[in-house]
Amino acid sequence: MPKIGAVEEFQGEEGDVIIISTVRLDKEHVLNDVRLSLGFIQNGKLSNLALSRSRFLLIIYGNPYLLLLDPH
């Protein structure tokens, strides 16, 4: 069974395939998240944790144009 959870739940673990969802519907939500420092994308350490858990395949699902608004 796949493990589903927040980034923090994968501390010290790896998986063969990791799928990360960074979905936001529109710029209004992203700008609000940036202002409130919400989500793992705003935290460099959590972003690194999420991006380094995969052994073979990493899939990032989201809108690249909205992700570009974030400095991380």
C-alpha cells in the first residue's frame, strides 16, 4: 500500500517512487500562502526533504507557472 502523508511523516524514510502534489488553483491562493508562509514549498528544509526521498522516480504534480512565484 502506498504511504500518503505530509512531508514531515517521511523524515528518515525513502521510497522507490515518490509523488509530490503542489497543486494550487490560482495565484490568489499562492500569494496568500507566501504571505502566511504556508506549505512545505515555503520551507527550504522541508522542500529538500520532499525532493530527496525518492530512490528511482520523483514525480512533482503542480502548476509550474504558480510554483515559479515562490523563491524556493
